[in-house]
Amino acid sequence: MPQVTNQPLTVTEAIESRHSIRKFVQEAIPKQDLLELIRLAGLAPSAWNLQPWRFHIAADPAMKAKLQEAAYGQQQVTSASVVAVVASDMEDVLEKLADTVHPGLSAEKKEEETANLSAFFGSMSVEERGQWGLGQTYIALGFLLLAAEGMGYATVPMLGFDPNKVKDILNLPEHVKFAALVPIGRKAAEGYATHRHTVDRIAIFH
Ligand SMILES: Cc1cc2nc3c(=O)[nH]c(=O)nc-3n(C[C@H](O)[C@H](O)[C@H](O)COP(=O)(O)O)c2cc1C
């Protein structure tokens, strides 16, 4: 199956061909591809459609070098054309709930939904709702990895980094959570041969 393609892959093809790639072709990704990638990732579902994910895209070599240092020197960070920092910001969601509730609702329904959401999340601590939002953001991370693959780009999701350093680099507030750093680019070398559990090992029928 071709890795670099102008033909979008089917969902099954993208799932089967995706592997973590850590060496990338040294070239820029066109802005329109990045916007399309984020559009596709943003089509992920979330509870109450709150969409807490925020995608910080680092293409600048100096910023990628800082992110690599925050990621304990992992080389794939500077090898990649861009690094998508997949973040979750529930405080931003709650500050701007009017942005989030369905635009087709009546003014009265919008107010009711906004009040219900404020009460629900207001009863949680910032940390609790941060973790809640992070769970939603992992869905968008999965979409991002498969959307990139479908467009002919390779990725590697990464949690091996110091979140406080990444917040400093991107100038983000303390409450922001990270699902992953995702180096993205055209594949320049194969990834490790990975294995998966059999279906019998992970499927429990009742
Ligand atoms: C949340 C998450 C964090 C990961 N963190 C790292 C990382 O910091 N560095 C790295 O090289 N790979 C990282 N990986 C990649 C995994 O090692 C890889 O996905 C796994 O071995 C399966 O291989 P595959 O992605 O090629 O199927 C991470 C994967 C996930 C999903």
C-alpha cells in the first residue's frame, strides 16, 4: 500500500497502514493540508459536543528544538515537518459556552443549556474537569492520526515530555492538559514492527 498518496485512503486502509514513524522527509507541509487535517480531527465526537481540543502547530525550527528538549531529546520532534500539540482546554470551553451550544437553538434553549453546563462543570474542580476534557480530546487525537494517514502523512503520538516545559514554550495556562505531542510529516523510514493482541484477547462477549 502506498504511504505517500494523493488519493485519500479508506478508513480501513488508514487504520491498517498507520504505524508510528520517527524519521520524516525534510519538507514543509502546505498550510492548506494542515488546516484540512485539523478540520478532520475536529469532526471527532465529544460529550455535549463541547470540543475541548485545541491544536497548537509548531513548524518553526527554533520552537521544534525547544519542544524536543522538553521531550527529553526525542529526535522525531525536530525531524518532523510540524509538531501538533494536542491540548485540551476546558476553562476556555466554559468561558465561551455560547460558542459551543448548538447555533440552531432558540435563545431560551441556549440559555438553559449554558446554565446546565455551567452548573454541571462548576461542581467539579478545575483538575477534575481538566481530566474530563482530556478524555474527550483523546478521541480527536485518534481522528488526527488517522486523518493524517489518510492524507499520506505519517505521525507518532508522544507522551514522553515535560508538560510544564511545553506550557512554557507555548505560553499556555496551568490548567491546560495535553493528550500528546504529534510529530507529522512524510515518512522517511519505516517504524518498528509492532504487534497487537488477538481479537480473542481483547473481546469479551456477554
Ligand atoms: C499516548 C501515547 C504516547 C506515546 N508516547 C511515545 C513517546 O513519547 N515516544 C515514542 O517514540 N513513541 C510514543 N508512543 C508510540 C507507541 O510506542 C506506539 O504507538 C506503540 O508502540 C504502537 O506502535 P504503532 O503506533 O507503530 O502501531 C506513544 C503512543 C501513544 C498512543
